[in-house]
Amino acid sequence: EDEVARRSEGAESSGSSGSGGQDMDGEELRNLVVEKWGKPFDTRIQRRANNIGVMKYYLQVMWKHLDQQSFHMTEQEYMDQLEAVASLINEWDVADYVRA
């Protein structure tokens, strides 16, 4: 829960209106990840400053996936995580970019 709250705070400070393109949901994000990498990998939003201090946001595809026995989330937690990431993608109006 705290992690999702931190993501929401970061999204609020981004200043994007999220007004264009068709919204993405967690299921679509899962399908995109599986289509590209063959497994339902975990995703995160990574925030980094570049060499002149400008903040950049990245969609990070993690190395662990839902099919692994040692995966740290239940399927419902995984889908909740994907929904949170998809929500930020929509808010920042970059769903079409992620789909490409």
C-alpha cells in the first residue's frame, strides 16, 4: 500500500493531464509484457534525475515473474500492481508509447 501511495504522489507531481489516447488497464499491461517477454514479469515505475537534474520516469520490467514459485506476490497482488502502474501510464498520457 505504501508503495502505491508513493507512486501516486510521484504522478501528482508530474503535471500531466492524461487527456489523450485510449486508457490502458492492468490486464492490457500484463498482455503486453507476456507478448514481448514471454512471461508475466513484474513492472515498476522508476524515477531518476538525469545529469542536469531533470526527473525522468521509466517503466521498468523486473526479472521475477508470476509463474515462479518464489514470486513475492499473489496473482491478485500482481494484478493490483499492474493496475497501479497502468494508472500512472494513463495519467502521464503515455499509454500509446508503452504499446509501441
